Amino acid sequence: MKKLFQIEMRKYRGLPVVRLLGLSVIINVVICALVIFRVKGANQLGDIVKLYQVFDNNAVFKIISAPIILASLASMAVQLENRHKMWKMLYSSGVHYSSIYAVKFTYIYLCYLVSQVIEWVIILLLVKIHGFTVNIPLARLELFALSMVLVSAVVLLLHYLLSLKWSNQLISLSIALVGSLVGMLVLFISKGFAHIWIYSWYGLLISVDMERVGSEFIGHLRSFNAFPFIASLILGIVLFQLGKHVKVGD
């Protein structure tokens, strides 16, 4: 398995994985920075609601950006083998499909995880630099981050399986685009449907409810929603096991 992983790493030389993930990090950080630097004055800088809104913004924007990025990663991983009919060569070399399947997914997911760690570190640094005085609630932030990466794992797995199943990678990318657009719509239209639409699960991690009071909007903290965490964990295991039996390139 270790040797397969090393071979997999070498395959990505020259591919735009770093540029793709780097662009994703830059866009997400810029979007969050706009929210961070809009917070002014001692009262707002000490308001926990304002801090949570930074992470809420990150979660909502992930509905738009993450599916496209993850589908692109999955497509690149599968196309590496499709391009030169490498699946048959690997099989003839005695390498079991389940090993290749696991290594390819693990590698692209780890690449994505690294980009997310970098993204969150930069966002937290911007929060600190801007002068937020409220203590960062680490326990809830850890749950938020873990839920986000689990949802991303499910989305990546889904598009990995789609890319394996159909050699036309536009199918997976088109589903990602439609999925993200529908995900944004249902999040604000039907909370019930948002619970069964995977692409909306990022938005279910929002921590602040806005209520209109007179001419102003007042933010109220809501309890942490554990659904995305639990559902992603269960569905991720199911999808990963199903993927071991996918017939490549139908």
C-alpha cells in the first residue's frame, strides 16, 4: 500500500492540483476577509455572534465552491488511469482494484485536507490580526471543522464514484454544478429538503439565526447541528464500501 501511495504521488506531477486548491483557498479566504474586516468597534469585536458569522460565511460559500473543486479532484484522479488505459495494466500486474481505489481516494482527500488546514489557519490569523477580543470557542470550532471535512469527504466520494462509473468526466462535473446551485436554493427554501441534499449540508452548520427587529437584524446563536457530522460519517462509510464494487468506465 505504501509503494502504491508513493507511485500515486508521482503521477500528479505537472497536474494543476496545487493551483486548483490554492485558488480555492484564496477565494474562500478573501470572502471571509470581507466579513472579518466589516466588523468595527469594540462592541462588535467582542461579540461572539460576529465571530460565528465569519465561519457561517465560510460554510455557505462552501456550498458553491467545494462541489466543483472536489469533483475536479476526483476527475483528475480517475483520468490519470483512463487516459492511457492504466486500469488494465494495473490489474495485469496483480494489483487489486480495492487497493488502487483506496489509495487514489486517500491521496486526493489528503490534498484537500491540507488546503483546508491552510485556509482555516489564515482565517483565524485574520481574526486575530483584526482585533477580535472574544475568546474563540475551540470545542465548537473543532466540531464545525470536523463536520465540514466529513461533508467534503462524502461529496468527494460521490464524485469519485461518478468519475469511476462514467469515463465522460463532464457527467460528474455537471452534477457538481447543478448540485451546488440547488444546494443554495434549498438551504433557504426548505430546511427539510436540505437535510437530504448532500450539497446543502455545509449550510446546516450555520451557527447564527438572523431576526429582524424594527429596522435592524439581530443575530441569535443556535445549537450546534450534529446532523451533518453523523450523516456524513455513516454515508461516507457506505459510499466507500460501495465504491469497492464499481465497474470502472461504463
